[in-house]
Amino acid sequence: MRAQEALLRKALRLLKKGGTLVYSTCSVLKQENEELVERCLSGSGCSLVPVGEDFAPEIPRLAGGAGCVTVCPSERFEGFFLAKIAK
């Protein structure tokens, strides 16, 4: 998880003003997703861009952080997470 955090922090530093980044993992664990994003956003000058409920409504979701998407593993889908971040 340290490598993920280091990579996201570096990406946020390199993101240009007005730019957008999508952070995605193949995990459904809050500590690898919402909690890590929250830590990295603190003091970065970046903010979470909420992904609306209308984004791919046919995909089953797990309850998660506001504005993020955590896809529930099922017969049709692998579990994964995504967050949209802007600077």
C-alpha cells in the first residue's frame, strides 16, 4: 500500500492546474481506496470530483465514500474502485 500512496502523491504533484486524474484500483478495501485518496488529497491542492449515481447505473456498487465508485464483485464484474480528482 505504501507504493500505491507514493504513486498517487507523485501523480497529484505532477497534475497540472486544470487537469483531471482518475485513480483506480482492483481492490474494494477502504484503506486502499477512500482512506488513501483522502490522505493524499490533504494539502495537495487537488479535490475529489464526485462521480454521480448516473455513472454506469447497471453496475452493482458497494457503499463507499461520497463521490467515489466501488464496484461490487459479482458473476459479471470484478471488484474495483475509482475516484476522479481535479487540480
